[in-house]
Amino acid sequence: MFTIDDLADRLGGYLPKDEIQQVRRAFYYAEQAHDGQRRRSGEPYVTHPLAVANILANMHMDHQSLMAAMLHDVIEDTGVAKKALARQFGDPVAELVDGVSKLTQITFEDKAVAQAENFQKMVLAMSRDIRVIIVKLADRLHNMRTLGALRPEKKRRIARETLEIYARIASRLGINTIRIELEDLSFQALYPMRAERIKRAVSSARGHRRSTIRQLQSNLQQSLDDEGLTGTVIGRQKHLLSIYRKMRDQRKSFAEIMDVFGFRIITEDVDSCYRILGVVHNLYKPVPGRFKDYIAIPKANGYQSLHTTLFGRGGMPIEVQIRTREMEALANNGVAAHWLYKAGQTDHPIAQGSHARARAWVKGLLEMQRHAGDSLEFIEHVKNDLFPDDIYVFTPKGDIMELPQGATVIDFAYSVHTAIGNSCIACRIDRHLAPLSTRLESGQTLEIITAPGARPNLAWLNFVITAKARSAIRHALKHQQQTEAVQLGRRLLNKALARFETSLEELPEGVLDRLLEEHALKHEAPLLESIGLGTRVAHVVARRLVGLLQDEPGESGAPAGQTPLPHQPIQISGAEGMVIKFARCCRPLPGDPVLGHLSVGKGIVVHRAECRNLGDLRDDPDKLFALEWSADIDEDFPAALRLEMESRRGLVAELAALITDAGANIESIDIEERDARLSIVNLILSVRNRVHLARIIKRLRNLSHVGRITRLGN
């Protein structure tokens, strides 16, 4: 059994004696705190924190991380207070322990909510000290190694959470040694039979492939030696989940996947990497389009390497990765390389770069968390954004921006800055104007065109793919709706107060404050917003304000029971935004007599005055009120027409030409054949107003084969 003495011997290779002694002290403290506690397997509980510390020792983590690993369950499982740990081991260790243990303290009936809430807490803990997540990953890895004692359903739940969250975080932080083991252990817990069959097949295939691998490895090594280049050639092993995913997603057989031979060449410096690339391309012909330079443009997690695929003898595919020793360390340890190089090399560029990227990623998570509506929305954003395939595009100044595969112009704009995304109106890709929904490709240069006062569009959510863009758009739209609801609420309340010959601006100081106090509100914006969204009735609020006005000394408002005075309709222009909506049942147009009703959570819904759906609302003046169209309207509105026409060839082309010539657009067209002679055509047109529609109908009537034309809307 692994002991603290074994760990101390391992730590002697990179930590000073006084720090090793502090790790020993933390172990003895944990051993005493967990005295009498046992794991499900029957082992003393202290074997778990010792194993977690050993995993961190393999990554050459600092002594404080190792002490936190020893103590990470002490606060949660033994009742030892954080202050007591701080007195014994210092504040940094106590904060680390607290950060790790807080992640699992709260329990929820809903497992999805539990996972989401815990992940939010993890993000907050990571923002204070990135080592929290490294300790947590080591903790999860040892738990996955010892899943055997748990019930099958609990195994599957933990494995799924590990695969969806922890393995992705390890990947995003570049800690591939932990990521690969977490993925394979999760795969074995979720699909034990599939994992076992693939494991046996891999073991068998390796036996048949051994001589081929030795021959290829020897050829590569000999070509380096002939050119006087220093490099070590090693074979790359495929892990179980990677093989399974390729078989499932790429529809490949096991034999096809195992026919690809992978090698890694480790050398001393960057210059040697490119020289070795030339040597292997001279030895074997490279496959076109399969070369990737991650040294010049590193991945988001800091990973650097040259990747190339070669044609071996008989067309055998050979995948080769070429990197320096520092890049190899970073590929295996990711952000932990910051501590791997800490002893004597604190300013090492590889380590510092990886750590900076991790901090930037956590900062992005915090920004998403502030914008997300709830914890479940946040975790969905993060899961979609954790490990995408990447593309690289350029700003006009030549800066490289990394985006996931399938990202659009809007995703790029938000990756530059949230304010740029919010005010984006157009884009040039390689100096040519392009739609905002354009999917980007590596190597393109983008220039975003913004405009003051521009706002995000709800339709953007249909094509953006990055979590930052999606959460920022939703946040902006929510803020936009709140602003518009406040403005609409003010108009509605003033309209209601006009019936009592007053307005918000004319009310004495203190009257509105008393109403806000009654509703436990600090300022007027939430009150006006609730009126604009229909959750409060403007007439009721107005009556209460008038009642409070009558209570004011020396004031005499209109009596509460008096007949309401005539009032002006509310003007609409179609450009109000998210709190003015146009009913699809009757599709009102400028020029139509219109009425509005308040729909809870939506604001005003505009109907044509004769719309049957208004029904009983006509008898409720507090919910239904007069509207009028603004004289200055610069919007298009949808209108629905139903045409009875003779069936004939070129029908759609003829209609399209006539309607386009009339200055309108066809949004949708649907043709039903009534019989061999007659067709019913349903059109949705985009028109300016009622007069514009009338002109189009007049033109349509002039067609000899058009019969009855009806404007749809109940």
C-alpha cells in the first residue's frame, strides 16, 4: 500500500525538505481527523487524500496544493473549521481546501440543478485560485479509479458527469494525462461491455502491429540521425474512448482506425521541430491538407505541436506529431506546467502562457455567469463551449482570434468585445461585405462595422454558436426589453392618469414615493416595467396614486369615482422593439384601425379593431385601449392574402414578378390544388401599409386568371 513515506521520497525530487515536512504534517492532521472513517471499499479514508496528493505529485504541483489535497475532505467530513486549518497551515491552504470542499456541500432534489449549481461554485473558486480545479480534478480521478464499490446507477451518474464536465475542463486546461484517463474510466463505467471488447481488440491488434511499428520507428529515427538532428521517436497509443468515438461518428471499422500508425517526435527547440518536419516529409510523402502548425498558432489551452500525416509503404497512413520537451510537458500537464516549471523557472514562457490562457478562460466563464439567466442555462453554455474544434481568423491589424468550428461573424464580434457585438451592423470578410450569419473559415480577415445605438437582434440566437455570444445577446435583449417596458409603462400610466387630469410629472413630490414604499420598491423603474409587461394594471396604479394625492395636505385630486375624461390614443410606429407585438391572427398594417391589449410578460399586443380574438376584452377598458399609427413609419409589415386562380404553368414566377414590381417581398407562398382547373394560393407579403397592400391587390385583380382575392385575418 502506498504510504506517506513513499510520497515524501517522490517529492524529494523537486521540493525542498521544509515543504515536504509541511506536506507530511498535513497528512498526519488528515489521518487524525479521519480516524475511524472508511471508504466504501473498506480501506481507511485517509488513503483517498494520500492518493489524490500522489496524482498531484506526478504533475509536480506545489506543496500548498499537496497539503490541500491531504485536507480537502476535512472541513466537509470531520467538522474541522476553516479557521482552524488557517491557524495550522496558513490562509492559502485553508482557502484552497474551502474552495474544493464547497463544491459538494449543497444537495438538491434535481440532479441537473445540483450539477449546475456546483459548477457555478467551482467557477467562482477557480477565479480566486486556479489550483482549486487541479486539486478537484485529481480528487475526481481517484474517485473514478475506485468506482467499483458503488451501485451501477450511481457509477453511471458519476461517469456521465465526469465525461460532460470534468474531462472537458481537463482538456480545456490542457491536462491531457488526466483527461484521457477520466474519459477511459468514464467510458468503462457507462459502457462496460463495449469498453471490454475494444480493449481486447486493441491488445490483439498491438501484437500484430508490433513489428510494423518497430520498423517505422526505426526508419524515422534513422532519418533524424542521418541529418544530425536530435530527436526521440515514440509510438502514440490510442485510448479507448477515442477509438469508440471514431468508430461511431466517422462510421469506421476498428481495423480502419488501427491501420493508422501514430508517432511523436520530441526534440530540443522550435527550430529543430521545423527541420525534422522537412526530414519526415522527405522520407514519406505528406497527405495534402493534413498539416497543422499549432506552434505558430497554439490551441486555446496552450497546446503546441506540428501535426502531419504521411503516406507510408503501400499507402499506409502515418500520423506524426513534432514538439519540444517543454511542449510535451505542457501537452501532458497543461496549466499545471505553471508549477512544473516553477522551481527555478518561474518566468518560463510556456508555463506562463498556459497559466495566462487558463486565467483568461475563467474570466470568460465569470462573464457568462453574470449574463446567464440561471445555473442550468449557464452550464449548458459552458458544456457547448468547453472543447470545440478551432478555426483561426484575423483582425484588420493582424491579431489572431481563435473561434470554434462553425462560428459566425457575430461570434467573432462578441469575441473581440461585448460592446462590439452589441453594436454590430455589418462585416467585411477579406474586404468584401458579407452577411452577419456567414460561417467563418481559417485564414479569413474580418472587419466589423458598428453603429451607435445599434442593438442585438433576436434572430442572431438562431445561428451563433459560442457561449459568450449567446449569453451576451440574451443579456442585451433582456435589458432592452426592460428599458422598453419601462418606457411603455410610463406612457400607459400617464395615459391612465390623464383620465384624472394629472400625470406622473405633475404629481407632488412624495406621492409616488409612498406608493413605492407600499410595494416595497426602491425606485420607480420596476413599477413602470411591471405595468409595461402587463403584470400590473395601469388604471389601478393610477387610481391608487390619485387616492394618495387626495391624502396630501392642501391637495384636492379628482374624486376616485368620477367619470373618466377623454384621453388620447397611444401612438405606435412598429419600431418600438420587444414590448410591442403585432398579432399574427389579424396582421394589422399602418392605416388599419387598431386596438391594443396588455399580455402578461409580453407588453402590448396590437390587433385590428375588428379582430374577433379581442372578444371579451372589449368590455374591459383597463386591458383594452385605443392605439393610433404614427405619421412617421419606416418599417415593413407582414400581410396575408388568399388567391383563387386558374392552374397554369409559371404561376409562381408570374406572381413573384408582379409583387416585386409593386415594391413588396414574398415572405412565404403555399399553393393548394383545389381541382384540375383551380388552385388556392396563400401568400405572406412584406408591405409598407394598407394603401400599399391595396395597390398590390388591384394589380393582382387585373390578371385575367385570378378570381377571388381575400385578405386573411379573422
